[in-house]
Amino acid sequence: MTYNNQPKPDDRSDNAEKLQKMIADTEQNIHQAEESLQFTDSETQRQQIEAKNDRRRESIQSFKSEIQDEINQ
């Protein structure tokens, strides 16, 4: 049996749009996590949520940088 596996073409035409959606989704996750802080008494859990939100903010900066790269190409 012959397999004709061909990679899909690299279509980046909507990368900026996808990145914008990722930013919006990540911002929503940050907001939801911050709301959940009021329901926890655990300092460990609070620190974990805050650390995760810090990583999310770093990701947003990376997404914005990628959008600029896409615009400049």
C-alpha cells in the first residue's frame, strides 16, 4: 500500500487574527482567575494563581510581539 502523505501548506494569512483571539481568551482567563481568588483561603493556591496569571501576562506580551512581526512581514 502506497501512502501519499503530504504536509499541509503553511497558511499564515490569519495568524494575526488567531493571535488576537488568543490574547482575548488569555485576558478572560486572567480575569476569571482573579475572581476565583476571593473564594480561596489557601495561601499556596493564591500564590499559584498569581504566578499563573504572571505567566499569562508574559504570554500576552509575546502574542503582541508576534502580531507586530506578522504586520511587518
